[in-house]
Amino acid sequence: MKNLKNISHALLLIISWFFATGTLKAQPIPANFFGQNAWMPDTIGTTVLYGKLHKNWSNIKESKTSIIRFGGIQSDRDRPTNFQYIKMIDSVRAKGMEPIIQVSFNKWKYTAAQAAEVVNYINVTKARNVKYWIIGNEPDLEYAYTTANQVASYIKPFASAMKNVDPNIIIIGPETAWYNTGIINGLTTPNGPDDITGKDANGRYYVDIISFHSYPFDGTQTRSQVISKLTSPGGLQDNLATLNTRLASCNAAHGRSGNAALKTAVTECNINYKNATTDDLNGLGVNSFIGAQFIAEMLSVGMKNGVSTMNLWSVVEGNNQELNIGYIDAITGNKKPAYYHYKMVADNFKGTFVNGTTNQTNVKAFGSNNGSNITVMVMNQELTNNFNYTVRLNGSTVGGANPLKINLNAGINVEYNDVIPAQSTILLTFNAQGTLVKKMDYSLAQHATANLAPTTTQFSSLATGVNANEGNDVGTLKGFSINVFPNPANSKFTVELDRKNPEEKKFEVQLFDLMGRLVYNTTSIFSDRKVEIDLSGSSIAEAVYIVRVTEKGDKDNTKSSKIIIFK
């Protein structure tokens, strides 16, 4: 038995090494990975907060959140009433999401017996059967605890009392305010004096998910720090890889496998816990475009490292720019770029996470593969540089001369060419054969400044994606396709429209620069299937442009293609 245990331990350490080195390319994305925090509600306990959470349940659902944590400092200081617990649980589930409920500790203000009473009321008396539970909040911040022993001393009795009421619950902890090794290491040292990963006297595991919070900045960050922080030494990537290694050792020592294996969670996360006082779309905090890209990248790091849930803090809060760190603007009620980036990832990333690489430091790429679709997100964090790019859906060398080269190792021998403007995010969805079926564009200049949602273009499954030798994005959409030629063009070019329905309709033909500005507009019925565009007498500069053809009266029936203009 001893030899088998050693072999098991060795295997788990090898698996953890794969996590740490990034060798595993296809990490499953958990069903409840995309989380939010229920902040801020109208009232917690006896404290009236006048929060706007209750007005935003439809927005939260629309963002594709799957799990909601009801916790934080206020819920720990002033224990919610039974009515408030049930109201929150029912509000979450009414929108098809699952709750995580925090029981209060607040440095022994509340007891293990009171925590057990909460579990009993919610899961037994009211039969809500809440699965996920948290004990206390940020012991290293709120309680000023500095050692694993201080945390283990309340985690263990609370967990035992709660599981005595309902042995089927999953307990999450310790909820440190950051990846605090001074506490976490002791709690995850197998069979150590403060180990919370083993079993209690009743044979039940104390904690099932090891958690911490992540707010890398305090509002004073620089742009270069935002771009590099997550994968720099000591960043979130390193923290999760290290924790995975430790939990592999704990799993081996305590015989935890399958559904009982320890998992990780980041139950509060954002780019910063407060913004610069002037933070806006062009800033570096939660209100900014690059801050939203940081949140998307943070989610990608979590998916890559097998995190069970990542809960963004938060929905809506703050009455000034410094404290306005929700993904919905507390002052205007608008959805921030943080909201749209979160939604793009949560709505489109399914199956397994697939790592992406680029040859440009300030461009990030990552993806997913569910067997039917391959999704790629590309984020250009350059201030002014637009890129012609090529995405290759396997690990082979990217062809062509485009300056931005992207690999996503999805095992498909296909390349796709396009242009990505500065300060913009593009999401591409390919079918299993590598044909582009959907494209989402979201930029600071065209969308965020106008408070617009990302532009989504759906393509027919029979559409022909751009390959390494083609310059046009040609495909069918709702019965018509376009072809733009010659390309490149010397001031004059032709837009050819092909549609199955011959009835006379008007189409708007627009030309946009790569900053999303409209530079040319005309209307045609395409009576002979073609219209010539003549820019020779205009002031339009030599550059790459986007040609967009839209059926009048049906803005969703549109098709786009890029063209290079020279004079």
C-alpha cells in the first residue's frame, strides 16, 4: 500500500507540474467558472446600503454569469437575516444561476453553531439545497490575521458544524485578500498542524475548494504594468500554478480524487480595488478599455489553470470614479467595457481552454474548443498601432507576411487573415472544419466611446473564410454575399452583391477607417449586381478600410470586407 500511495503521489505531482509549466493545452472549462459577486444589495443585516443590485438581475443574466457569491466584508460584519438569505438565493436562481453563500465569522463575533443554524435554515427548513458555502471573509485584512493557525482555528470547527447539518455541501476557504503564502502555505501543508484539506473526526473533509482574492493594483498602475502583470513573476499565473502543485500534494496525502479532489477558486477579482480618481475609458482602471481587456485576460489565466470559479467583484457600486468598480456604471447605469469583455468570454468560451501565442508583446490571444466550435479572442493593447494579422489554428509556423502572427493550437490546419485596430478586441468563432461562422468586433473608438455593444457578424456555415492567400472576407449572410475588387485598389473599386432573392431592395454601402470612423456612404439597389465606388476626388488617405454593405431597414443583415486603398 505504501508503494501505491507513493506512486499516486508522484503522478499527482507530475500532473501539477503540467499545470505549472502550461504543458496542458486543453483544460476543461467548468460549468460554474464565470462568476459574479452580489454587490451591492439594498440591505445587509441591519445596514441599509441603498444598493442597485436588485435592478440589475437581468443584466447579470445577460452577461452569462453562472454563479453568484453573496459575501464580502459587509456580510461578515453584519450577518444577513434569514429573509435576506432566502431572497438572495431565490433572486439568483430565478435567473438560472447558482448561489454561493457566506456565513459570518468576523473574528469570533459569530460562532460555528450560528453558522450551522444558517445551513439548517436554508438547506433543511427551507429546502433550498445550496451547494457552495464560504466561512468568513479576508482574514488577513478584516481580522489582521497573519498565520495559518489563526485561520485554521475557526475554519475547522465551522466546517465540521456546517457539514454535520448537511454533509453534501462544498466549503470554500480561506478567502485571503490576496495570494497570501503566509497563511495559504500552512493551510495546504499535508498533515501539518494547520492543514484544512484533510478530514475531521467525523470523516468529512473540512474544505473542498481553496480560495483567495486578486486585486493586483490600487489605482496607481502604469499601462505597461497592466499589460504585463498577470503573467509576470509573482502574478496570477504563477500563484495558481503554485497552488495547483500544493493541492496535488494534499490530494495525494489525503486520498482525494474524482469529485472529492481539491479545487481552486478566485472568489473576488478585478484589476484594482479602487480606481484613480480620474479613471475613464482612456484610463487604466475598471472604467477603462484596457482595464476591461485585463479582466478578460484574468479570466483566461483562470481557465488555463483549472480554476473552478472566478467571481468578478462586482456588479454595481460606488458614487464616484474611485469607488466605481462594478462592471455596470453606478453613476450612469451604462454597461462598461468590463461588462462586454466579461460577456464575450462567458458567452463564447465552452469546452476546453486552448492557449494562444502571438509575436507581439502588446497583443494577447487565447481560445476554447468544444468539438463543434473553436473560439479565439484577440486583444490589441497598442495605443495607436493597427495590425494586419494571421491566425493559425494549430501549432505550425504561421505563413504570410502579416506583422501579427497568432497560433491557437486547436489541431486544425487553417489560417485566417484580417485587421485588428489599436485598442480593440476581436472574437472569432470557427466551426470544426476551420470556417469562420461568427465575428465580434469591440473597440474603444467605435464602440466604447459611443456606449455601444460589440458588433456581431454571423456567417453561413458554408461561408468561405479568408485564407493566407486571400484578401477579402467573402461569405453569405441571410441570402447575400459580397465581393470587393480589385484589392488593393487605386481609388476606384467595385462592390459586387450576390443574393438569391432578386427583388429590388436598397443597400447602404459604407466605408470605415480602422478607428471605426465613417468616411464614405452611399445607397444602391445593385440593379446590375454591382456598384462602383470612386474615391479619386476625395481626401481619403491611403490605408486599409472596411467596406460594409447593409440592407436598408434591416441593420442585422450586413456583410463586411476589408480593402486597401492607394492613390
